[in-house]
Amino acid sequence: MKQFLKFIAIALLVMLGFSVVNGQVKRAKKPSAKESKGEELTNSAYLFVYFTGNNKTDEAIRFAISKNGYNYFALNHDQPVINSEKNSSTGGVRDPHILRGADGKTFYMVATDMVSAHGWDSNRAMVLLKSTDLVNWSSSVVNIQQKYRGQEDLLRVWAPQTIYDEKKDKYMIYWSMKNGNNPDIIYYAYANADFTDLEGEPKQLYYNPGNKSCIDADIILKDEKYHLFFKTEGNGNGIKQAISDSLTGGYVLQDKYLQQTTLPVEGSSVFKLNNGSGYILMYDMYTSGKYQFTYSKDLENFSIPEQEVSMDFHPRHGTVIPITTKEAEVLTAKWFSAPEVLMTAHSPFIKNKNISFDTTTSTLSLLLKPDASIKKFNPDFTAFPGITVYPKGATDFSKGPVSYRINIAGKGPKLLKVSALKYNNPVLDGYYADPEVLYSKKTNKYYIYPTSDGFNGWSGTYFKAFSSPDLLHWKDEGKILELGKDVKWADRNAWAPCIEEKMIDGRYQYFYYFTAAAKIGVAVADNPTGPFKDSGKPLISAYPPGITGGQQIDPDIFTDPATGKSYLYWGNGYMAGAELADDMTHIKEETIKVITPNKDFREGTYVFFRKGIYYFLWSENDTRDKNYCVKYGTSTSPLGKITVAPNNLVIAKDASAGIYGTGHNSILQLPGSDKWYIVYHRFNYPKGIQMGDAAGYNREVCIDKLEFNADGTIKPVIPTHQGVAAVGKK
């Protein structure tokens, strides 16, 4: 009987998760996620969890999906997948963090319970969420100030995250918290078994040794070491990390910044790539509406990955986790549509900023690069789990749109059309504006020097150059000048450059004038693509005599073929000009002259000479305005009075073609000919007109022909999608 009872007792212990070894009762080791799920847990995709901005409608959890960890597509049309009104105390949720549980099948999410419109010191709570299918979530709110004593001076509770503590078999939640005048400090507490509340008092996890704020902590375990990434504030802002052998303390600061940008950053998060090749440290460049990804093999050294990173949405502070094929199928079945499947087309021959879907005709429109074959073109749709697209591979688009059948698991097949067109405009791949064009006698190539666009509020901090042998095929030559790094006197608003190639003492030199922080600088190089060396201080930093408003921006350089003298022009709200000294890096102060042509002048002066006439071109209206356009006047000298004719339009919108915001140009004369081209920017086609103000900093560069009447007046240019053919080729 005793033996029978002993057998029953051992069986019960085993059922309860204990093991009996040599008569000793021990708690059985909790199976790892991989062990508990077996082959089902082979990760094949990624889930990005994020919010989108500071409006209340933006402060909600959204999902996006990726096959490779670099290229992400929003689910549910970039709309919330969880209702903030029902799951938070404030009606808003920010900074979501998601974690796969130790059992491999439960997901835990935590987020800041906050509406930013109430103020950055307005929130006291976090939201805890739990799911077993990534679709249905239970939630609870934990208000730190109400739950714990001594929190009367609590100002904010930010960016909670969760990690599994294997030793305690519990989930630890950690977050930053600010009390009174003290800096933000990272605290932790353990969640209860149901993941609906916190147990015990919050304890300090990490503080900045410099007694400055530290926020947005993210912890990852590697080789028995806990790596805590966080944002510093108050004494240089950026991403740093601290390392410890213990999850709950003993972190030692690794005192170097890890971000690979000079732009402000926050909300760092690390995830491991499914192929085991390394890790991605990503962070929110929150003033620019972009994320930056960096790659590391060891979590110590980080660099920009070679793989292009893309998103069809604008996330704020979020996290990424690997997911399985089955989990990806669940997500796409719930929140992905047939048009969104087609929008994943990523052939290298596609101009990826110009993809659009017309709901009225159920047609996806693709603009192709010059070397694409229209008769044998493969859009290369992303093959997410549970989704098939037919036909596959290369297809003939020369006869018009092609019908595709899209099957999403759990949904019926859908027939849609895809159109592929070869337009030469835009000429550069990506968002760029304010283009300056140059033909180099040294290299016999063409160059475009634009503003790097696509940043909220024109907040870019670097300049790039592009080269071409024929005006059709353009090579990205990379960054040629970075504010803060190459230019020490300014670190913001890199705008509207211009350049001059000049023979000095038997060799070509390149003088690059640029706008930075509403001042104008100059850098010099021996080659069209640099390296450029900044002069060390602004060339123009004050208003010209008699001017009290506007901005010192938009330089233009012109060398008079009649005299060989060079002139610099600039101004927003006014047009000013001055003769440059022989060294091209100083102006002759006594020659400064305000020559504003009329009351409608806005910005973007460009000067060129043809058949005895000095042409002055400029832009009118605001660059965010669909009616932004180019006008012109003429003069008999570089600084003389400008005559403005009644009909002086150079280029303006063509609404019938969906082209808007055409302006801020430069002019190119083909060498040895009287053939001329206008290089300008426009709103992104076709989405720009629907972007509102954002159209003014999501622009693209185009080229069209510029022609003259017999009397020397400029014929109005009708902007085109076709652009110009390759020069020197039939």
C-alpha cells in the first residue's frame, strides 16, 4: 500500500511540473520557447509594433510585417489594431513593446498610457496586454501613482518594456520614471501571474552616472550578459548601453554613443535576425519622421547595413520581434488586403517612391527605371506566408495593364490589374529637391546637387551628389558634406546648394555653396564629388542693407562669361547679389546689392547668360503650395535692374497630368550647343497632392527641355512625366 501511495505522489508531482531524481524533488526546468514549440517556432518573418505621432489618433498600436527584417509593410492600412480608448486610461497609447513568452505561444505587450496633447509630464500609468494569437488582446492599466505610496511628486511613466527572468520564472517590467526635479531613472517590478498588475514596490534598475536623465531602456541577453540600451538626455542626447551579469542590477556604462546619425534619436530597440547573422539596433529619428537601422554582430560595434531599409508608413518608437510562418499567416489573413500585397512590389527596376494604387480602377501603377524591359518585367511581389500571386515571374506589360490573381489564406481570390510605365521623370531615386545641375569639363559628366528631402520640416543634415554620363542614368555618389561633422558651425537644415567649376592656377576647383541653419557657407574640393572642406564659418549670416525680414538661404553662383567675374545671389523674401572675391570664398562687401524683381518673389534665384541677355529665374509661392512655380526677368548686367515681362512664367503645375509644386530650378546648357534644359523639383507623383504640407518636403527631381522664342523670351515649359532622352544617344 505504501509503495502504491508513493507511486501516486510521484505521479502528481510530475504532473505539477516537478521532477524526482534520486529521491529528491526538484522543479522541472521550464522548456524553452523552441523546445515547447518544436519546428513550428522556426521564425520566417518579423512583426513591427509601433505608433505614429503626437495627435490622439496617432497614439494607438499599429502592426507592420516584414519577410527579411529590413523592408516593412503596414497591416490594416496603417490604422490601429487595438483600440486605445478601450485599453487605456487616457485614451492614448505610445511606445509599445512586444515580447514572445517563454512558452513560445503567449505574447506580452506593454505601452505608455498617454496622450501627448495633455503634456509630457501628464501620465502616471502603463498598459499591460496579453494575447495567444496576436489578434485578440486582453488588457489592464497600472497607475503607478495610485498603486504605490510616496509617488505624490511623480510626473511621468514612460516606455515600459518586458523581459522574462528565467531564474524567477517571472516577467519583469521596466520603465523610466521622473519624480519632481530629479532626472528620469529606470525602475523595474515583476508582473503578476496573469500579467494584469505589478507585484512589489518598484526598484531602481539603472540611472545615468552623470545624474542626467535616461529613458527608453531596452534589454537583450547575449552570451550570459544583459545589454541595456537607453537614451541619454540633458548632457548630450543619444543611444548608449550598459552591461551586467545580472538582470536586475550591476550595469556598467559603456560610455559611447551608438547612433549613426547627427539627428536627434530616441526609442532604441534591438532584435536578432532570423538567419542568425547578427542583430539590428533601430531607433526613432523623431524629428525627421524616419527610423534608422544599424547592424552588429557583437552588440558592441554598429554600422549602417548594406541592405536598404524601407517602410510604407512613418513609425514612432516601437519594437520588432521574429514570428513564425503560421503567425504571419494569421496576421495577413486578418489585416492584409490584395491591393496591399501588390504594393509590396520591390523590383530594383521600380521607382519605389512612385508606386500607387487607384481604387477606382483597381490598378497598381508602377514607374520603371530607364533600363527596365517593359516586355519582360517582374514586379517581384513579396511572398508573405499564406499569400500567392499569379502570374509569377516576368510578364509582358507592353500591351497595357496585366491582370493578377491574389490569394490570401482565409480569403477568396481577388483579381486586380498592374500597370508598368517607363517615365524618365523623376530622374533621381528618392526624395530630393532644389536641384543644382553642373556639367564638368574635367570629367565630361553631368552632376546634380540637391537638398536631401523626405525629412519632416526640411530637417535634413547632409548633402549628396549624383553623376550621369547622359542625363538619364544617375549614380548616387553618396554624402559629400554633413552638418555637424564636416560643418562645425551648423548642425541643422541642410538646404539648396549650388556649385561652380573654375580653373584656377591650371587646375579645376569646385566651390560648393550651401544653406545651413539659415546661413550660407562654402566648401571647396578638387573634384566634383569631393571631398569638400568647409571654410569654417558662414559666408552669409546677416541681412543685406535695408532688409529686415526673410531668410539668408538659397545661394546661386554665376560666372559672367563676358568678364570672368563670379557673383553670388541669395535670399528668401528678397533677392540679393554680390561679386565674389578671386578666392571664391569671400564676397566683396561693397558690392552687395538688393535686386528683388517684384513683390511676388519668394526664393530660389538662378542666373544664366544667353546671347547677350542675363536671365534671372526665381520661385513664387510656398514650396508646400501646389501652385509653387518659376518666373523670370532679364537684365543687361549681373547686378543690374531686372525687367519683368507681363508673361514671365517658366514652369508651373499641370493638374491634368497630376504634376504639382514645380519650382526651385537650375538650368543646363548642353556643351557646344544652344540646347537647354530645366532641372526642377515637384511634389511626389502621384501621392504628393494628397500629403498636405508634407508634400513640401517629400519632393522629387525632374528634367525637361527649355526653349526660347526668336526674341529671346522663354517659352513656358509644360512639365512632363516623359522627361528627356539620353543626350548623345538616338
